[in-house]
Amino acid sequence: MENKKWYWDNLYILYKDQNINVSNYNNFIIVKRNNHIKLIHKKLQNDSGNYYMIKIIEHPFRTNEFYYDMELVGSVEIITNIIKESIRDIKIKQLGI
């Protein structure tokens, strides 16, 4: 599994892009608060009926150091693939392809 900082960094990229290109985010939404970023997939549900969700919580450890907690509902593989595909789409768009 990827490290939690990878999720934080990539969810932050998606959050910034979501604010610019709202129409590209029909299936999921990224929410950012002071100490966490959350992706909620509005169309995928797990067996108990909860929406797929990943929440990365950033905790200050010492000066300029952070550690991250992760809360997850659903499959981490599916959520990771959603994030990777979305980041890939952003990079392709930035290249103008």
C-alpha cells in the first residue's frame, strides 16, 4: 500500500483541480479542512451501504514534520486506482494532450 503522505499529496492536487474544474468531478468529491482531506465517492458503495471514502488526517509532529492517519471505507485498491487515474488525467490535461 502507498504511504499516507502519497494520499495526502495527491488528494490535495485533486482538491485544487476540483476547485478549478468542478464539472470534471461528477462521481466523487474532495473535501479539505485544516487537518484532513477526504475523498467521498458518490456512486460506489461497500457491502454495508456506505459510500467509498478515504480520509487522510495530518498531525503536526514537530516543527515542519507531520505524520498522517488514514480512515477508509471500501476497497483501498479501488480508491487508489481512482486517485491514480484522476492524477493521470490532470497531468495529461496540463501537457495539452
